[in-house]
Amino acid sequence: MDNTISRDQEKRAAHPAGLSMLEKRRIEAEILKHVYDTLVASHGAQVAQDTIAKAVRQSSIEQAQRFAAQTDGPTSLQSFVELSALWQAEDALKIEVREQTDATYAFDVVRCRYAEMYKEMGLGDIGHLLSCQRDGTFCEGYDPRLKFSRTQTIMQGASHCNFRYTYEQEE
């Protein structure tokens, strides 16, 4: 019997097969809602938000590190773009690409089912902690040369999210 693990198997380990990222975030949010409510009751809203933000940030970095470790060859902007399809599955994000080069990937999200889901769950006030903050911290874990900026999100009331990624080449 062959005991080697294929790249596809490794990717499924970082992201379970048959479970969309949208559904994964729903499951996480169902649990974190109870943690958040408990922390608000015992320590106040600010401590609860800070705690959730810290935990989700660490989770995002660790997840990104697992994805990076499973990338065929070195990580790059292109490998990141290919990976980003996971977050768009099930029409979770409707995007409009503004620019895509070897060093730049810019797009706007014009519909975000993550934001819709968190609001439906009564978590609209912390949806940015559960989802949006991951966008930047994911870069930290995936490849420190991948830089992210955004000035607005649907989650916080804007008409669209403006994602801007740049990739710093090695000197």
C-alpha cells in the first residue's frame, strides 16, 4: 500500500473536502457567537471583541501557513490568486477584477454572502472580526511579501469592498 500523501490530500487537510469556506465560517461563527456572548456578559463588549479578534487573527495566520506549506513550489501572487477561489465557492463573493499582473491583484467585492450570513446570524456587529480581518492576516501567514490594503467593506456598510494585493519581489 502506498503511504504517500498527494497534494490534493494535503489541501483537503487544510480545507476539508465537501465543506465550502462559507459553510466553514458559518460553523465557526455559531461557536464564536456563544463565546462572544459569554465574554460580553462577564468582561464587557471591548474585551469580548479584542479576544475574538485575537483568536480569529491567529487562526487565519495558521490556516495560511498550512496552505503555504501545501503549495506546489514557492508561494507567489499567482498561487494566492488560485487559492482565493476557495473563498468564492458557492457564489460567496461576487468580484470584479480591476487589475491583475505578476505583482498586483486588485478587485472589488460587489456582493458578499459572508456579510449577509453574519447579519442573518445576528453577528453583523462583529462580522468584520470574524471574516474581514482575515484578509490581511492571511497574507502574513501565507507569504510576508504579499501585502494587502482595503479602505472599505460591505460588512461595515460600504457599497463594495476594495481588495488590493501587491507582491514584493525579492531583491
